[in-house]
Amino acid sequence: MKTESKLQQILDNGQFGVTAEIGPPKHSSSEGMRHHAHMLKEHVDATNITDNQTAIVRLSSIAAGVHILDSGIEPIVQMTCRDRNRIAMQSDLMGAYSLGMRNVLCLSGDHQKFGNHPTSKNVYDVDSMQLIQLLRRMRDEKKFFSGEEIKEHEPRFFIGAVANPFADPFEYRVARLEKKVEAGAEFIQTQCIFDMERFERFMEMVRARGIDERVHILAGVTPLKGWRAAKYIQNNVSGMIVPEELVQRLKNAEDPKKEGVDICIEQIKYIKENIKGVHGVHIMAIAWEEVVPEIVERSGLYPRPKVN
Amino acid sequence: MIIAQQKPVKDIAAMISDCNKVLFVGCAGCVTVCLAGGEKETEILASSLRIMRKLEHKPIETVTFTATRQCDPEYIVALDNMVQEVDAIVSLACGVGVQYLAERFKDKWVVPALDTKFIGGATEHGVWEEKCGLCGDCVLHLTGGICPIIRCSKSILNGPCGGSQYGKCEISKDVDCAWQLIYDRMTALGKLDKLMEIQPPKDWTKSRDGGPRRAVREDVMIG
Amino acid sequence: MRLQYASNVRIVEMPCSGTIDHRVILHAFEDGADGVFVAGCMEGDCHFLKGNIRGKKRVNHVKQILDEIGFGGERVEFFNLSAAQGQRFAEIVKEMTERIMKLGPNPIKAVRGHTSCGGMSPTSTDGKEGGIA
């Protein structure tokens, strides 16, 4: 079913999509975000706004979405299952839709232990799979999660989910992706790719099951600022794989930041030219939004397609 | 069974700091099995507190008793005679037992010596782990006998999440990823296709979220 | 061997150091002992295989409790030695006695109060030390 999402339009037209990420601030001013949005707006099709990522309290994704929209970019609202029960989720998402947002990314969310409020209670009323399914049903069958009818103005989101080819069990990851597609996911953003070989094996299994023809997969990439950032991810983030060669390459580089950007561009070009079934890239420039325009341009992805 | 652990001695001492005669009640049920509040632990606690109070030059008189269970009214009737002259009752039972004693001896200061932690079982002698989520609507037949509510840190019913790596949960290398275990078990059972079914959201009314719960067997009720 | 060792030690025999109960040690201190040591066989020689290992763990647990309540875990100790090591036993007694002398008498001995047996504990009117059990 078609939505008003510009991202959906671009992807459904068969064009290679580009999304990026804006992390809201740990305070109540929208100034920084708006600045980032202005910086990115000609270079991306839409941007994610993270939802208390790593369970660190930040300005809310939906509120940030208002600022981003106002600055000229289409937001992708991220909603985790950690902080809200199904009542709050539906309520917030209807609000988001009323404020002009058209894309939602459904995810489980990092456990609160990682954040700055580890003593809080977590919710996890529904999981990401159920959220995808029920959001889809809200749109296509006009039903609240409880099954009650939505009489009018149902929220019609373009629904996204995440896939992590680098987590375990590897063999089951593709099956679970298929399950998410069955549930109703229409676009997928993967976890950052550093282990290209594993991603290629993943995509091979995806193509074998025909999943790439049913859903738009955007490959996640991240420019690293230096070998310490790489090392940190390698050792401290569960579910991510960073090959040692990458760490060494950054360590030996004269200008690590430039090297990090070069690596990211190489990855994007490689994926675009060699891995069939990938319909776009998702550039997660963590705390480095400024570098996204250069990455997009040097990867040959500029200018972005115009939509009505 | 219920697994509990004793509070730090200092904390228990603080609760009865102005008491002169205290009754320590152990429980021969779950807390005996998990070595937290049985007869032996009760006597050790009483002895520790006697020594501690003597050091403070404020001796305490102690009486110890171990009930068969503290969660059945008929087993705590035996305490009626013992509570007359005590200033406080320290219960080494789980939270249930403490409440039963407080209920029966309304005019007595009843305090918990233990922190009731979870329901689970022993994995080796001296180690107990949480196993059951008390959700009130068991789904173990769908997950090869591994509870997704409590053994998955996010209570995911369609797992695993993206943080599962090398068979461990993202929150700690010491915690197994329940969904890795479920995947392995269902594969061994030849029932992997069951995991492709989308499990709907849980009805949490049957769990703690529905309010305090109650179970009844009408056919055995006397009154 | 008929070696001399101090008369301040009272010996309590047990079939295995693994049968030591936390309560026995705590009650000894409540009854006025200044120090307690548990002598177990050499590791690997336990007739019951691991009794002496359990015994050591239990003594360490009691040490922890004694530290927590402010009595001091140094007053109790576990030693490994073989039944044939008369010399070593005398050494241990000497070592423990010196340690306890430094720590002073049992701090609760002089306090009137309630004991494990339900009676009142003696005050030290006779000047005799409670000794080591």
C-alpha cells in the first residue's frame, strides 16, 4: 500500500536510496539539530531520528522530527519497545503522524543498563515484530492494536525495521528478517557493516529466499574517526563485528579521519556495484553529521532524486 | 522455588537496634533449600547479632524457631506463645512469610532478614538462577522449554534481538541469550518452523500488571 | 611426640575439618574464646576427598561474618597440616597465640548479656584468659 512517504516513493521507483541519522541532543534546544538538518537536506532522502539511543535520555524522536521536518528533511521516527507500552506507542505515533511524519523504524531498543538511567524499569510490552505487524494493521485494516476499529484518519506510515547480519545465530538472522517482512516491514536498515564478507553471505541467503524482492534493504555504514572508535565498537558493542584489518588500517593512517571517510565511501561503492538486492545506504555518522554530504557526493550519490 | 538472599547483617541490626528481645523465625521451605533462611542460617544470624550487640554494649536476647513453612497459617500458630515478650520478630522467610507473620502478629514489629530475589533453581551446588517469569500464561511449549519472558532480558517473544552475540545477551557475557538457546533447542527438536510463526503481544493482565493475583481450587475449599 | 605447647589451647576433636559448623565457631566466641583455629589435613589428603576444602571455605565465611559485625575475622583461622606433624602443630599454636595476644582478649567476654546457651555469660572476675579453642 502506498503512503505519502517520499522515501517510499524513491525506493519504489527503483532508485538507490540514501538515509542518514540525526541524534537528538541531551538538552532541550533544537538549534543543533536544525543546523544538522539544513546541512544534510540536499544530500539525503530522509533521516532517522534516534529514540533515546543506548538508553541515554535525549530529546524525543518525535519532537525532534517536528524540527527536522521544519528544516526541510523527511524524518524517520525511531521507536523502541523499551520505554513505551502499546498504549503510549499508538498515542505517540498518531501524534507523530498528525505532525507530518510518515516513516517509522521499529526496533527493540538497547537495554537500559547501557544508558544513564540504568535503575529505571523497562517496558518491553510488545516486541519489535509485534510492533511492525500491528502498525501495518493500523494502516491497512484501520485497527488499533486491540482490534478496535479506527473510525477515521488512521496513521499511514511507511514501516521500517532493522536487521543485524553480524549478530547470532547467523543462520537464523535471514529467517527472522523474512519473519519481519511477513509481519509487514517495508524497508530495512542494517546494522553498520564492517565485515563485508559476512554481509555478502547474508545477502546471498536473502536473495535465495527472494526477500530482496519483497522489501527495500538499506545497507548501514559508519565512517570511523580513528582506530580507537573501531576498537571500542569491536570490544564493547554487542552484535557488531569489526575486522582487525580495519583497526590496523586506521591505526596506520596518516590522517585517520580522512581514512575513515575513505573507507566508508569504498564500502558504499562496493555495495552499490557488487551486492545485488541492496536498495540503498543508511549512513550513521555518529556525532559526525558534518561528514555526510562529502560521503554522499564522493560516493556518486549526489544529487538526490526530486519527488513531488 | 523462591530464591532469597540474606540482607547485610548491619541492615538487619539497624532494623532492630532498639529492641532487647527478638524472635528469629526461619523457614524450612524454599529458603532452606537456597541456604538463606533455614535453621542453620537462622542460628548463625542470631549468634552474629548477639556478638554484634555485645560489642555495642547493648546486649540482645534472642529466641530462634524454624517453621515448617511461614506461608501457611497453621504452621505459624506455634509461634503464638513465643511472641508475647519479644520486641521484634525477624523473619528469615521470603516476602510471603514475612507478611504472614506480620498479619498474624499485628501488634509486633516484624522485619525481613532476606531480600526475596526470584524464582528459579540450582544450576550447581551453591548457585541459583532465575528461570520463570511468573507471567501467568506459560508459553514454554512454544520455545522448547526456555522461558522468553524472564530469560530474555527484553521479554521478546519473537527473538533474538540484534544484540545477541556468541550466544550471550547484550547485557552481560555471563547471561546466555535465551533466544540462542531457544533456537538451538527447537532446531534439535526439528521444530524450527514454529519460530517463524509471529507470536502476538502478551496478555499482561495474567501477570503482575493485572493487579495482585489469586488462584482457587473450589473443590477443596472448606468454608 | 610429647612436645610442649601452651596450656591456653583447648582441643576439640572432629572426624574431619569438613564437619566444622559456622555455629560452633560463633558459639565458641560467644562463650569467651579469644581465638579459634581449625586444623585440617593437607589438601589432597582428605580421607573424605574435599572435606578440608569445604572446611576452609566455611571458616572464611565465618571470618567474613566476624568482620561485618565488627568482631574481627583475624581471631579465627584455618590451617592445613598432617596428623603426623607435631612440630608444625606447635608452630601453629605459637603463631595463633601471638596473633591473639596482639589482638587482646575477646572483646565481648566482659559484657554481661546472653549467650548461645540461653544463660548469662561470665564476667572475667578470675583474671584467667578464656583461651583459644
